[in-house]
Amino acid sequence: MNLFSEFPQGEGPKTEGALPDPRLQPTPDYVALGPCSDGANFGQTANQEKGRNIPPRVVQLLAAGIGMFAAIVAGTMSSSHRGVARLLDSGKSNQTTPATSGQVDGMRAQRQAESLLEEAVGHSPGAVEEISSRVDQWKGQVQWTPQIANLTTAALNSNDMQVRESGVEVELAAYGLSKNSQSLEYLLKTVESPDHAQKIWALWALGLMANRGVQTDRIVEVLRSHLQDSDVDSRRWAVEGLALSGSDVAIDTLLKTIHGDAAAEVRERAACGIASSGMFTAEQRMRTVPQLLNYADDASLDAQTHAWVFHALSDITQQKFGNDAAAWRGWYESTRN
């Protein structure tokens, strides 16, 4: 199937067949609590909306960002996962050549984004700053490709918050979303779409926008409202969006979701978002520890939720007390003396 058949000849995004995104399924490549991952199992096809108030590049995005997800198969996913693992391993062991303007000025925007994000993942000096200075110029010129998918995933896996933020920036650029009110209004409209694929993509994309400071408080309230949705999938991706936002209100909401949501999948993703797969600072995460300790010996929670709580505590504190609630509480009390 031609994903872009609705575009006239010569228009729309250019792709090379199926575009695997390693974040589309929970995978061990993403940090933290077992199957913790950012990203989306977004659905099948994109409906193209037309109208004067819809940014043209965002219309293309729905084809490039959602429709292509239907083409993913297990083999390409495995290949992508290995690519992410290699990128992360190389970032741990090597310092790549420092990024300079002169090195990338002669490249096309697509290659600039790929090269600079790869250098950022490898902790090359100056790469993050180069991405920040150039990303707004990449609008309409960077496409969602297997390489961009692997690189943004590797960036979101980084233990360096600046690198993770660079991944968010490049992902927004590849999606064709400007960090402005026009794109935001489009996403707010799309998140109410009866088309499930569009809705859950918008929940994810709203989290990206909130992370970059585009009316963060407003977006967080919209995402919180979708935690009341009847379908589990929408609540799960509202949780993912909240975790991306990095806001204090969002992390408090995720804490409540660990305890209160009826679906195990949603509770797990909330714990993952707090522990490591969200965009929260170390200080924000540490502030969740007292409530997580309360959950650790809360008899109203099931054994699986307790296990996610203990994993979250371990990831946040780097302590190893297993599933021993008393040991965790004893350690915490000792740190306060």
C-alpha cells in the first residue's frame, strides 16, 4: 500500500517503504522496569484532514507518523532494537569528534539531524548545542526514517537529560510539528478524534510539545482528563504523554495513577514514567519516594503493582532492597537523620 497516495505527485513525505520505530512496542532496549518504553503502538492508518486551520506539514505527519506504523513487523523491530543497543553501547565507550558548525553546514537538513543526534547520543561536545541552534530551521526538511527512529530512541534512552531533550526536539522536527500555538491547536483537536490511531498519536505528541514548554500546564490538564477515558489504550498513552511532559503536576498524577487505575498496563506505565522512562529530573523522582514507600506496604495493592513500586524505588534511588518494604523504609529513615 502506498502510504502517501493521497498526496499529489511530488508532494508529501518521501520514505523508503516500512519505517520501523523501535519505540512502538515495549522492549528491553528501553531503560527501567522490565518492558518500559517510550513511544506508541499507534494504530493502523491516518485520515487526512483538510482545512485552512490545519498546518500542511502536520497533515503529512499523520501519514508519516501514524500510517507507517501498520507496516512494522517483528523482523524489522528486532533489527531496530539491535541498532539502538549499538548506539547506546558506542555512547558509553567513545567520545566522538566534537560537533562544529563547519562540519555540518554543507549537509542536507536530514543528514544534519542524523549526524548531530548520533553525536549527542555519543556525548560529543557541542552536539546538543548544535541541535538546539538548528532544529527550528529543519521544519519541513527532516523526515521520519528508520535512522531517525533509531537515533531518537537511543537519545530517549540516554541518562543525560540534555541528550533526551535533543531526542524530543528531533522527533518533533521529523513529525513536522512546530513549537507554536498552531501545531498545538491541531493536536488538541486531533486528541479528540474518533479515529483511535490519531488520538493516541496525539496523546504522545502532546507530551513532546509539553516537554518543550509549549503551554505545558494546559497540555498536562488535557492529558490528565484522558485518564478518565473508558478505554485502557487511551489512558496508557495519556500516561506516556504525562511522563514526557516532565512537569510537577504530571509526576504527582502518575503517582496517583499507580494506585488508582484499574488496568495493570496503565499502572505499570505510570511506574515506568516515574522511575526512568519519563522526562523528570532526579530531584523530581526523589520526591516520589515517600509515597512509593507508602504503596510498598499498602495491602490494597496487588503483588504485581507492589513489584513495580519496588522496581521504581530501586531505579530512582539506586538502592537494592528487593521487595522488602521494611528494609526500604528503614533505609529511607536512615537518610533523614
